[in-house]
Amino acid sequence: MELDADIIVIGSGAGGLSAALPLAQAGEKVIVIEQHTVPGGLCHSFRKNGYRFSPGIHYVGQLGEGGALRHIYEGLGVAEDLVFFEMNPDGYEHIQIGSHFMDIPSGQQATIERFRQRFPADTSGIEDYFSLVDKITQQLPVISETRSLKDFLMVPFRTRDMGRYGLFSLKRTLDDRMSNPVLKAFLSIQCGDHGLPPSRTPFALHAAVTGHYLEGGYYPKGGGRAIPRAFVRALRKNQGQILLSTSVQKIIIEKYKKGYQAVGVRLADGTELRAKKIISNASPKITYEQLIGREFLSKKLLRKLDQFTYTTAAVVLYIATDLDLAGMNLDSGNYWYTGYDDVEEYYRKAQHPDVAEADECPGIFFGISSMKDPTSFRNGHHIIEAVSFISYDVFRPWQHTSFDNRPEEYHALKRKLTASMLKAIEHIIPGISDHLVYCDLSTPLTNDHYVKSTNGSCYGTEKTLRQFGPFSFSGRAEIKNLFLCGASTTAHGLSGATSSGLGVASTILCCRPSELMKNMGQTLKVIKN
């Protein structure tokens, strides 16, 4: 049968595009299929009332000189279409925990020194903690570069610290090294970047997140959409295709020896496209249960699908305000707030079914994207995206209602949650509730609709010890010629999903991920703060 492509990629999130581009550059005929009207998955942006919002990209790390993500963008040839702004180097994270405040600066030594000055009694523990973060961050890439038998045999020696400390929980790691609860809370606040409380977070996971941002945060000019747009341009330059507003109904499966193989996809309009290999950027649950069907899966995989849990859901508040935020001494850094001194308690409250009844949400994260990207500041109005975790169970009663026709009870809940989030933001931006030019709330059901998430999940599968690293879903499926990438495989977030796509591409091309990067003669433009 004549093939329509060598590779079909389902979904144009960071994982899908990072797999598609190097495959196209290697000469493979690639088709990316995206059900939304724009590419990017959670990296996309949208406009409402003339304001641009980016739901999933709040900051990006490792874009300074020698940064890993910078190396990827330059090596894949997308750097020439990207510009990033450096966020406030004296405080790319502004944290308020109860009545305690702290700003996290760019740079490992600057960060350590600030913590030392604030918590001198815990100097030894602080130094030991960041030393471990540094070691584990350097050792993690060793695994993705493993290909030969010699590589595998050397892994235990080259990842000694990760094997010794990485599987302890973040809570235990902190408790073993320091006594001040406020210090531990500040070091735990970035749990919001992976969605797990300290007691359930493998230290290797948190170290990877902390290490990713340790040299500072950056924001793309043009918002989140700038990143997928750059990848799509490069993909098309290499004869790759992307089909927008096109839904995949099924992955076509055929019998192969004693198992099955993927041979193509069937679109919602009935069209069938055939390819040598299929890459799914959808979640494992959607890929295996909806696009394939449980009847084609082994008992082992079925157990895994039934047992795996997904990360917390969230509500996202999109705001345009006429307040003079610069005059209020706010800046391009992120803002984290919780009224609880214990981050663990924040997670308990956020996941409680009664969280929607509270007058004020238990905690919030927000950024002012019009200060991160000054070119987006128009008409004297600032743009804010605010996030608060919430249990998907709060919205489960409307899970099967139509996106365009939710009942009044759903909209009443949105109004209540909006008020509770604004009340939390008031701790940092007093008076904002009276200065709203635009305000709307997206829910976990919005996430399900636009990016086909599982239970509104922010970060794919939970990266707990039982679901992390070698225990996560493999990029190579048990069905021949089927591959998975995205937040539920290698790791979550922009960097993790990008790595997962590169991992799949390198598997198909029988090379190391680092070998996908070429000298394109490009230099990423980063505008200093």
C-alpha cells in the first residue's frame, strides 16, 4: 500500500514538534496532525478582546550561554525565529509564604548567598542541598544519552549521587539537612512546577526543576506561541507538513506476527493516512484507550494504564488591568503566594473537594506577561495569567457536557473561583479587583477540550517514585512502529516534553539525542533585563 508519509505525529505540543523537526531534517516525510486551530498544545497563545494570553508558558530556563535548551534551539535551527527576554535577575521568583517574603535571584552562587544571609543557622544544609541539586542536574542527561552496552554498564558510576539521593522524597531531603520550616517552604515552592507536594516528590524530580531555573528565567517575545511557530517554520522548510483543525479518530492497528503494529491513522472525516511509524503526543490514556483500544493491549499495559495517576488540575485566571503595576513596584518576576507556612498543607487544601467553597483560594501563582514581554504592553493595560491548583473532582459533574453549552451551575462556580483567586492576588496587587478591564477563567474542562488532557492534568502523569524515570511510560510502545512523547513519558514542562520528542526521534534514527543537534550557525537572541 502506498504510504502518505514516513512519520505521522499526532499532536503539535512541544514533544510532538521536537520529534517531528529532526526527523524531517533527516529526510523523513513527516506529517503533524493537530486538532486545534493553532499549533503548540499548552505552548499556544490565544487572543480575547484584543489581549494575548499564554496558558502554559510562564517562564523558561537554561537559555543563557551554555544552557541546555539554548543548545537545542540553536542546534535544531529554530533560534533565528526566537527572541527571549530575561526576567528580573534580582528576583525571577517572588515568594510570599504566610507572612514571610523572599526573592530568588538568577545564578547558583547568588541564590546560595541569599539563602545563607537569610538563614545563617542553616548555612551547611543550604550548601549541601544546592550541591546535590547541581550534581543530580548534571547526572540526569547521562541516562538519555545511553545507547551502547558500555553506556548502560557505566550508568551506576556516572549517576552515583542520583542513585544515592535522587529517590528520597524532597521532604526527607530537606528534613535531613535543615531545621527552619520557612527555609524548607521557600525551597519547596517550585513544587508548583511539577504539581506534587514535597512528601510525594522524588528529589531527583525537584532537583531537575530547580536546576532548570537556577541560572534565571526567560520569557519568549510574542508569548508562548512564538516557540511552536518557530518549530513549524523550520518543519515546513524541511518539507514537513502540519494539518490544523484535524482530529485523529483512530490509530490504525494491524496484526503483526504474535502482536500488533501501527500502520496509519483514521481522521474524524474518515480519511485514512498511512505511514511507516506513528508518534503520539497525546497522553498515554488517550493514545491507548481512545485512539487504539484496550483490546489491542497486553494485560501488563492495561494494569499500568489503570494504576497510573495524573497530576493535579488547575484553574487559570486571565486578566487585563489598568493599574500602574510598575508604579506599584511589580516587575517581570513570577509571584507565588500561599497563606500557609507549610507547602504540604497548601496541597492538602488545594486538593480537598471543598476548596471551591473557600472565600480565598489556598495559594496562587501568577506572572505579568506584559512586563515579561514589554512589546505586549498596550493601551496602558497589563496582562496577568494566574494559576491555582484544584481537584478535577470539583468539575467532574460537568465532564460530559458540551464545551459551548455548560449549565448555569458551572458558570456560577467559575464566578466563585474567580473571586477567590482575585482575593489571593490582592495580597500582592491591592485593589486589582476594582481595576479589571478583562477577566475570564479557564477550568480543567477547558484543558480537556483544547489540549485533550486526562482529567485536566497540568503536567501529565504524576512523577512519583512509582511513575518516574524507568517506571514511566516508555517512548517506544509495545505495539510495533508506535511511539509516545510528551509530558507523561520522559518528563513534564517545556524542557521535559522537548527532551521526550528528541528521545523518540533519536530512537527512530538510531542515534543519541545530542547527535540531532547540528551547527546551524544560529545564535539565540536573549535581551538582558
